[in-house]
Amino acid sequence: MKTPLGRTVLASVVAGAVWFAWGAFAHMVLQLGDSSFKQLPQEDAVLEALRNANPEDGLYAFPFWGQHGVADDHEAEKEIAAKFAKGPVGILVYQRSVAEMMPPKTLVLEFLGGTIACFFAAIVIVKMQLPPAHAAFAGGMCAIAAWFSHTYSEWLWFGFPLSWVRDALVEQLVGWLLAGWIIGMIVRPREDRAAS
């Protein structure tokens, strides 16, 4: 039986709202992810040095290893390897300034992103005609697959702390279990809903 598009969209919006609420709870109450951040020693001096250097907004790696495949320069490779061995090594997401810590626009876009993700999940759940428990299971399995394909690599290649990748797994797993179950509840056939 075909599920109306309106119910699929409704399921996406409701699941997106629950996803957003869970994310807020996970970060603001449980401190998932947030507890992994540390304050730089001599933060004011570091920030002043960055202001003076005035780099463009962007993603920076240090020491910078250059562009892969641009040149076959063995001497440069040895120099970069020595810098890595000496340390420090890291990445920096840099913005010169932001208007406020949690602007309403960012919160709206976060909700929108979760709702769009839930819409694609709803399409799969509808297509496969998954009952709520199976939809939740599918959501959880997709969360684990996405975690291994992305967040795990952040730990492996970029040195993200284990607490960060652990918290990301918990947040994604619980969020997708909830979203999958809600989508499954809303999009299941009317006769199944009436029987329960």
C-alpha cells in the first residue's frame, strides 16, 4: 500500500523535531561532545597572535603538509615528516568573528538539516515498508555505519579525542533509533495503526 507524501513529510518534520530536541538535550544536559573541548593555555595570547596573523576563515592544518600529488619532492616530504615528529600537530577551524554563540538562524538551519535527513530516512522506511521496531533498528544501523565512515576517521587521522568519537556515536545512535521509530509509527499503513 502506498504511503501518501503528506504523511512522509509529516513523519520527517516530527522526527526532525525529536531529533533536534534530543540533540539539544544531549549537548546541553548530558554534555555529549562538549566535554571533549579544552581551553588553550594562555588563551588570550594565542587569540591575540591569531588576530595579528589575521588568517582568512577556513580549515587549517599544522604543520601544513601541502597538496597531495602536486609535486614529488622527497626533500619537502622529509621536512614535513620532521615537523610532524617534533609537533605540535593539529587542525583548526577558524572564523575571525561570529555575531553570537547560538544565533537563531543556526538553530533553525540545524532543525532543517535534521528534518531533511529524516525525510531521506522516511523515503527508505516507506519504500521498504518497515514496521516501527524495524525502522528504529535500520536507523540505528545507519547511524553506526555513518559513524564508522566519518567520525571514526576523525579519531584515526586527526587525533580527535576518544570522548568526542564516543559521544558522537551515542548521540547519533540514540537520535536515529528515535527518528526511525517515529517515522515508522507515522508512515505505517492505517490498518496497522488501527490494530495497535
